[in-house]
Amino acid sequence: MRLIGLAVILTLGLSLVPLAVEAQEYKAREVYRIGYLGNFAPNAGSLRNTEAFRQGLRELGWVEGRNMLIEWRYSEGRAERLSDLAAELVRLKVDLIVASAALATLAAKQATTTIPIVTIAVSDPVGLGLVASLARPGGNITGTASLFPELAAKRVELLKETLPGVSRVAVLWNVANPGNAIIWKEMQIFARRLGVTLQSREVRGPEDFEGAFAAMTRQRPHALMALEDPLIFQHQTSIVDFAAKSRLPAMYPFR
């Protein structure tokens, strides 16, 4: 995540410098405004990323409250709210939108074709229709693409090497996030080669975790894998507690 944060800062630097150099293209004012569109407000585990974001901007000469303001908007895990929040940022006439992950980026893309959008760690921006290509994205979207599908597949291999007897692995993932469908597909292909059956444990909101845990208790998988997703991150404590209580070996995307 730290590398992703640094990549976003560098991308923002490239995006914001033209704002200063070619200010005549924007509404004349001394303070520029960044809209941040995310799924969850930072918690104790992710505040360091937010601070790294601010620090990177300061190093580029953009100081919050002096020559730049950030409009923070979070859907609190409700994907249906992202479209309204993106539209609100457009109405505020922000100079730039930073969109966290696929769902927020898709909402921002639907809301504007003119305001620059910087996306953070989208699994497959080309496959999701966000950009034309990685080399020439076109349109108003730039940012960082992740290797989440490849990394998730590699984790299946690492899990099998660590626990050779594993043949059934429960995968906890947010099916409402279109980027996760790409990861799930890649994992299935790789798992079949290793003789591992993946059990899909899908969640769409906070109310789905109890049912997912109950299903895993009934089906008794040999191990658990959780995919990268803001909804998963928000409930990381309950996931870790369930795995520990169930004595279920588990593999997570981040510490």
C-alpha cells in the first residue's frame, strides 16, 4: 500500500503541475480544490496512507488550507451512494478527483468527462472500460493499475506450498466490486492447475459477513483467503477473529 500511495502522489504531481502552469484554463482563483471519492473513511490501520497523501502534496508545494483544499467524500460501504457523491464533487467544481478503487472510479467517470480523475489501484482499468490502454489511456482518467489478479493467483500457489494438503479454500470477496470478478476468474484458473477447489464466499455489504462465516463453518474448508477490497478491509478484525476462533489457516492481501 505504501508503494501505491507513493505512485498516487507522483501521479498527482504530474496532474497538478499543469494546473499551476496553465491556470488560465481553469477558473481563476488562488486555492485549488481536490475531490477525494472513497468507500470508507480512514481507520486506524489506513490513516498512514492518508497522511502520506497529504505529505506528498506538501512536498510538491500544495498545502491544505493554503493553496489547496480537499473535499473528502465517503460512501461508508454503500456502493449505491458513490454516484451521488461523485455528482456532488462535480457540482462543487473541483479541479481534480482522486478516486479510490474501481467502484469510485466508475462513478467519477460517469459523473464527468472533463474534470481530471486520478484512480488508485484499479485491477484492470482497460477491462473495466476506464481507459483505452495503459500506454495511452485517453479521456480524463489516469492513475495506477494494480497487479491484484496476478498476486491473488500467486497467493494460491504460496498457500499450497505452505500447506500441501490443502484442497478446499474459501475465498471471501466483495462481489459488488467489478474489479474483484477479474481477480476471482484468474484465481480459479490457477487453482485448478494446483488441484485446489475454491469456495466462493461472497459479500456485498456489512450484513453479509455473518452468513459467509456460517457457510464456512458448515463447509469446513482447509484454508481461507480474503481479497483486496475496501469492504473487506473495513471488517478485517472480524475476519481475523473468525479465522482464529475456527483454527482456520488464512492468507490476507496486507498485514
